[in-house]
Amino acid sequence: MQSYTIGQAARLLGVSPDTARRWADAGRVATHRDEGGRRLIDGRDLAAFSVELAQSANEEDEGSYTSARNAFPGIVTAVKLGDVAAQVEIQAGPHRLVSLLTREAVVELGLEVGVEATARVKSTSVHIDRT
């Protein structure tokens, strides 16, 4: 399972590293230390926390989110595999993006919950790049 540093998690969550560190210190997201002593967050824990964070932000703010950019770096929060097709969900800050793609593409990209990925939006299509 992929793990993320506090800085990487902060970037994926759209907050400062200090904010991510305070959340970890408060126990809002679980961390562990690597052999070098750096604090890391398990990808699955970060994925779950990003969904929780986005849901609470949506409950507090009734306004809509917009973006002039077409690339949304985030973390994979769900993968549903069918025989031929697949559905991948990415939480990119407050944005939840869902893409339908082939099962083969999901396997080739190694997409699974907790993996960092970027959703690229072109017109009505969402393309996912593994980062």
C-alpha cells in the first residue's frame, strides 16, 4: 500500500502542510513513522479522510465549487471493476470525480484505493493519469 508524507497529503487535500500536521496531531488522520522517522499516512486512510473532509466542507458551504483548470490531482477513493469496464472515483480537494474506463486501463495504471492520480477533464470526458 502506498503511503504519503504530510507534505504530499497536504497537497492532495488542498491545504498547507501545517494544517495537515495539525490534523494528524489531533488524531483526525492516522500516521506512522518510516525507518527515517518521517510521519506517513497510509493511502487508504488518506482516501477515507479526504472523502470525510469533502463531505463536511459540502455540508458547511452550500455554494458550488468551480475551477478554470482541467487537471485535478487527487487520490483514488473507489474502484469498481466489471468484466470489461470499470468505474474509478478520485477525491481532488473538495471535488469528487468519477470516470468510466476499461478494466484493462485500470489494471495497467495500477489504480486502486489510496493511489495518487490526476483526473483530466476534456469536454464531457474525464481521463485519468497515474501520478
